Amino acid sequence: MNGRDVSKKVYVTLPDTVQEDLEGWADYQGRPTANLAAYLIELGIREAKAKGEFKTNQKSPATESKGK
């Protein structure tokens, strides 16, 4: 992460059973539910990239400099 990267919030709707399992898993690990959800999403994205399931959406240096 560079000094400009900022975490973003995403709101997700889950079925009750999935939310209950996620909460139970997070409690078992002693971490916040949102923290576990963020980790699992990140892990899923890394795995999908490794399998070539989608192209990486990276900004070019020219695009990033426009935001300065």
C-alpha cells in the first residue's frame, strides 16, 4: 500500500444462515465479523486472479496522476 491507498466500505446482504456462520466463525477466531468478511473477500479475489477468472483492474500511472 502506498500513502494514498484508503480502505473502502462495501455493504453486503447475506442470507441469515451465512451471516450466522460468519459471525460464529469470527467469534471463534476472536475477531470482528467485518474483519473476517474483508479477509475472505480478499482471499477470494486473490484466488480468482490466480485462476485467471478475471483481469486485474489496475490504474495506469497516467490515470493516477490525474487525481493529484
